[in-house]
Amino acid sequence: MDFNKISDDITVSPQISAEHLSAIAAAGYRSVICNRPDGEGADQPSFEEIAAAAANAGLEARYLPIEGGKVSDSDAEGFGRLLRELPGPVFAYCRTGTRSATLWSLSQADVMDPSAILLATKTAGYDMAGVVRRIVNGGKTPTDEGDAKFDVVIVGGGAAGIAVASSLKSRKPDLDIAILDPADVHYYQPGWTMVGGGVFEAETTARTMGSLIPKDVHWIKSAVAAFEPGNNAVVLDGCRVVKYDRLVVCPGIKLDWHKIDGLVDTLGKNGVTSNYRYDLAPYTWELVKGLKSGRALFTQPPMPIKCAGAPQKAMYLSGDYWHKTGRLKDLDIQFMNAGGVLFGVKDYVPALESYVQKYGADLNFFHNLIAVDGPAKQATFQIAKPDEAPSEVTVAFDMMHVCPPQTAPDFVRVSPLADAAGWVDVDQTTLRHTRFDNIWSLGDVMNAPNAKTAAAARMQAPVVAENIVADIAGGSPRAGYNGYGSCPLTVERGKIVLAEFGYGGTLLPSFPKWVIDGTKPTRAAWLLKEQILPPVYWKAMLRGKEWLAKPEQVSAK
């Protein structure tokens, strides 16, 4: 007997026998629902036998038989009604448990987010891909799908999505392309570190989405609910369906603020801030200017995160201001890193460590932020050092810059496109999906082992565009991505350590050492970050002009 728990209220199972009922009762269940018609299998006990054994075990039992593969809307309504009427938790079963899981999924569709339903059933071992449109449609069978169809559909209108649309249009102007994104505003997120350091104004990092979508590219202003790769379809909120010949998935990454207990309630007040949000980056600068003494915490969660250097960039720019205003002697700077190294590519660490020493910061490795008490100004960290038992420590603070935990978006994690960790599963060179030949992915959401930065997306967009055009022509992938990512580490106002590297930590500098030596802090790298890269982003990358981003050619396999 299997206990495939979907939630605290419902567990489903393959066929049970009368002898199992006492164990079900002992496990704390109070009701049993049979979803398998009598006589479906030769060795199957009748519901009458199950009901008698349930009564002896003190359980309620109900019979809602469903023919295999034929769960109707009324069946789902009936199952939901039983869940409301019966004492819980409930144990439901059929031949394999799939019908029971399907009934539960459809019955909860009008009260739960579709991604939450798909995640719960996936965790329990049941794939609800076959009824995803009904789940998105509130548990009802859609009567009018209103399909739209495009040559290429791009999920996400961030840096990666708009860049790949522009690169595709520059190569093949006649392509019929649609971008799916519900946002009104597009942000230049690499600029938020500079906002938090008092260098940029927040408004300079935002533009309307409509002003950036390439000409002749359709913008469907809607969120994605689910993928149906077997049908070449994307299901939108409201159960509208968009079909494609080829799909590009680049919706970015989910900032999981809620994963840290108490954080959401205190963000933007009580000295708690984050440069990972447009509205909070100005508060970072306000706190930095206002802090004259006390303790400043800077946190970094477990990898992967986007722009892995951003948490320490905030620390360096803050430390630089406090150094120049003579406040460092009265400040205690603590860097709380869930990982075990300052930076993942060792060539850049010596330069960074020199600034850690300059600002008198303490490095606390294997410290992961798990809770914040804003009014009390206390932060709790889990310490998980190798070969040691986990422990916790609570630290008082006067200011805290938080980098939130990050995951793939929910609708990606529960989809057939995801790997075991929830990221879109791609070939790391061609960026083509490993199982679906007409799907590509780039940006923060895919699982190639590269740094998740805008600079990486700038390099990836031409690769994806080149390979899609080759595929349309009937050829093999002809462009390869080498894992390039760039992290301009703002170690002080006016100097940057320009980290540029690819797969395996291989250094991939864009300029000769006499122009910019990336392993050292330079004024030239600062000018690049402050004055050159923003217009390159807005006027080149998002418009299909591939400055320093021409894709490498690969031989056909």
C-alpha cells in the first residue's frame, strides 16, 4: 500500500484491500473514497468489502466510481463536495491513484493556483499534464480555446526575450513572432546596484514594455499558466492557448522573498532593504547615507542566484561611502554567505579580499538567512558547515541588505520542460531543449552551468536566434554558447573588478589587459559599467545589434 500524500487533507493510492483499512486509520485518516468502479479488475475487492472494513476501522467510506480516462466536470465537482463533507484527512484510491489525483486537481482549480496544484501532484508522483487546460480553466472543460498560432513564441519579455526576438528579426524579418509577458515595465536590472550606491537614479533603469518590443513582434500581455509541449502549445491564464512551431522559454527567475520568515513584512522599513527590487534600491542608498554607527549585514543565499556578485557589490559600495565619510571605525560590517567562497572564480578573489580588508568586513561562510524580526532588528541564520551539525545564530543589525533565495518560476518548475531541480533542461552549448527539439531556452531560467547575468543573456540571444534560423532551414545547430558571463564587481565608486568567465571558470576577457585587466580594480571598467553598458543594453542588445556578441560557430554533430 502506498501513501502518496498530496496535501495535509488528501492522500491518494493505488488499489487497496480490506486488510489495509486498519493501517489507514492508524495513520490518522478519517475517511476513504473509492474512485475505481467495481469489476474493473479480476482481483479487485468490491466497494462493499472496503466499506465494511472501513466501518470496522472507524472510517467513513464513499463510492465515486470513475471510468479510466473519463473524469467529467461533474465528477470533479462531486469529489470536491465529498472533500468538504467528509471528516479529514481523506484517503482516496483507484487502480493507480491517477484518477483520484485528477479529481482532486480539478476540484481545487477554482481555489488554488494552477502551479501549486501541479507541484503538489508532481511531488506525490502524478503528472497532471493531460488536464492542465482544465485546471487553468477553473476545473472546467474549455469550450472555446481561441487558439493563436505563431512561427516562434517567446515566453518572457525581459532582457533575454526581447534580445532574442530582435536577433531573430534581424536574421529573418518575415518570422511571425509573439512575446508573452504580463508586465507593463521593463527594467535594466544591472543598474539597481548603482541605484543602491547613489550613482544612478532609479527612473533611468525603467522603460515601458511597449516601447521596447521590436517592430512587427506581437505582444500578448498575459501570464503563462502551463506548457503543453506535446501539442506545441502554451496555456495562458484564463485558459487561452497559444500554439507555436518553435518555442523560446526565458521568463527569468523567481525571487522567493517568502522563503525567509518575516522578511516580506519588513522589507523597505526597519533598516531592511534589497537592491534586487526596483522600489527598494533607493532605500538602500538612504540607509547607507543615514548609518553612522552600528552593524550592517549583507546576505547571500544558496546558489543559483542571478548576478552572484550583487550581494557583495552592495557591501563594497556601502563600505566605500562609509570609508570616505570617516565612519568605518564606528561600523561593524558582516557579510553572511550561505556558500563557502567569496567568489566562484578564484582569479578574482585576491582583488576582492583586499577590499574586504579595506572596509574591515567580516566574512561569515555557510550562513544562510532563514528569518528576520524587523521591529527587533534581529536576523536568524542557519549555519551548515561541512562535516558539522547544523546550528542557528541570531544576529542584531542596524541595517541589512538582503539577497533573496531564488528558484525557477512555478509554472516552469512543474512543467514537462524542467529538470529535477526545476530549471529548463537544455544542451549547454546549443541551448536547445534536451527532449523537445523545437524548444530553446536562455537567460536565468535554464540549467546550463553559467553565471545568471544580463551579459550572459546578451551572448545567448544570438546563439538561440542562429540555431532557430538554422532549424527552420532544415539544418543542424550552427552556433555554440561557451558559458560567457560577466560580473562587474563595483568595489568602490570609480573602480570595478570586471569578472568575465565561461564554463568551468575559464577567463573570457573582452578586452586586452592593457585596456582592462579584469583581475584588478580599474577606472576603465567603471566607465564601461557606468557610461557604456547602459546604452549598449537599450540601443544594441534589445535591438538585435550584437556588439561583442557574435555567436561562435560549431560543427554539426
